[in-house]
Amino acid sequence: MTIACHPLSGTGWQLGHQHGVRLGPQIRRFIADDLQRLNRLLAQPTTLDALRPTLDAYRAAIARQLPDAIDELHGLAAGAEIELDQALLLQLRREILGYTRISRGDCTTLARHRPGDPVIAQTVDLSGELDTEACVLRVTSTGRDGRSLLLLTFTGLLGYLGINSHGLAIGLNLVMAGRWRPGIPGYLAIRHLLETATSIEDCIALLDRLELASSRSLTICDRHGAATVEIVEAERRWQRGAELVHTNHFLEPGFAPRDEINVFARNGSIARRAACVAALRDVPAGAAADAYFAILDRPPICIAPDGNPRREATVARVVMRPCAGELWVKRGARPEAAAQVFRLTEAA
């Protein structure tokens, strides 16, 4: 099963409306599926009405910081023929689920920077059997500087990970610490960075001004370098290097005592990171995407589903080459799955 690419162009409301019209039936089906599958995963089922006070608080926080995102959500709701609160909830699945201390995995991300050829590659590990909901958006803004984005994302979600036409790529990992509260969800923050930033330095400045809703680690490459940032509430800790690997435990010594990951999950996270670091040593400079998929395709980095939707599994593997304008994707966890390449100028 291939992943579809949906071209969107315009600003704010127009982008959201096109998104909603194109994916309306899929969005409505996903919402109707146990409240976008949240009620398969939460300890106590919930309803949209029960969540409205929480959604109000998030909407106010997003409107204060990213008003264009609210415009796009209004367009998404109109195009998909859903309520604005339903469109907002699609952006907040991870925050509504919160975090549990027991996890099989939640993404392994590597960055390698070589002049002219930065690469970010990662698994996307999620609960809820979301491989069927993966899609690619090619977004061209007619405002700002007319940049284009390629985003791997999921049904009704405005952002997840991706690249922009300025040579910037951003991947992500879940880390678990601090108080999660109404603010900018991590996925919308990444979309904002790709729409606004052209460099790691831009990302540093922009993230300092955002009140994020939840803890995250982001891995970022631009034309000149690579960096990771770990985020807990108002604190950010940056690390730079030519090769970087992140999983789901904190690498910043100052954050380590606050880590909420349990010992078994931490051991798994450490093992995945060590396996990735070792495998990356064997990948030569200038290697093709297949060489990075070879790392992402094998255990313990790739996590096969076990039939329990509450357990994280690899729903996609991604290789991003932002200077080449390429986003390579494999759906699911099967090693033999075919890779698709999407380009900023055309889909292949």
C-alpha cells in the first residue's frame, strides 16, 4: 500500500480548506473511529464534549502564538465538514494521550551532516495502528517567501516531520518529563519552524519564543550543520555535531534526573541508540537512501506490531535529504516494503 501525496497551496484558511476537501472522507472516518482511536488507547474513554474545556485552553494558547495555524484549522474544519473542535483535536492526539512510563519505543532518529548533503533518517513509532493514516503533504505558501514544504503526517494533522525548500529538515522524538499543559503541540511547532526558519539559528530563536505543550526532542539539519534540542517546559538544551542519534531518553545530564521513562523502557531506548550509532559507522559519506533504510529496517530500531494497538510499533521509516529536496518514506514495519520518494517539485 502506497502513501498518497496531496499538494496544497495558498495561505492560512486556503491551505486548511484544500486539505479538508481533499481528505474529508478519510478525516471524518478517522474521527468516527473511537474518537480518532483515542478511546482504544486511553485508560478512561472520553468524548468531544468532555474535552471541550481542554480544547478551549489549547485553542487560546495557539491563537496567541500562532494565529495562522488557527486560520488553517478553520479552513480544515470547513473543507472537511467537521467542527472546529474536531479539527483541533486532530492536532492534539499526543497531548491528550499524555505519556506513560512504559513504552516499547517511540522513534529512533539519526542526523548526519556532510557539506551539501545533510541527512535525517528516523523511524516513526506510534500506538493506535496509524500506518493506515500516513500521508504526505506538499505545501506551497503564497505568503511569506513562497517556500515549499514536504511533510510526512497523518490524517487531519497539519504537521509532523519534514523538509522545506531552504534546505532545512526536522525530525522528532518523544521524551517524557515536566508538566504537559495547554500550549503549542510539538507537531504544530515543527510545521511552524519549517514554514518560518531557514537555519538552525532561526529555529533556536523561534523555539525560545514558543510555549510548547509537551516535552520533545527535535533533530534539525540545515545546509551548514546538525543539532538536537531537548525541550522540557520552558527549558531547551542544544547539542551540535556532524553525527547525532536520539531515541527516547534524555542525553542532557541536567534533564536526566527528571526523566519519567521507566527503567525497562530506558534500557530499550539505550539499546536502540547504541545499535543506531554502531550501524551508522558503516554507512559511507554520500550513501544512497537505501543505506539509511538498512539501519531503520532492522530490530531493535524497527519495532514490529504485536497486535496490541496500545503498544508502539513502527508505522513509517523516513529518510530526508533537504538539500536535494527529497523525502523518502517506507510505510509500516516490513523490511521489504518499497520506498517511495517525494520531491519538493514533483512526486515520484
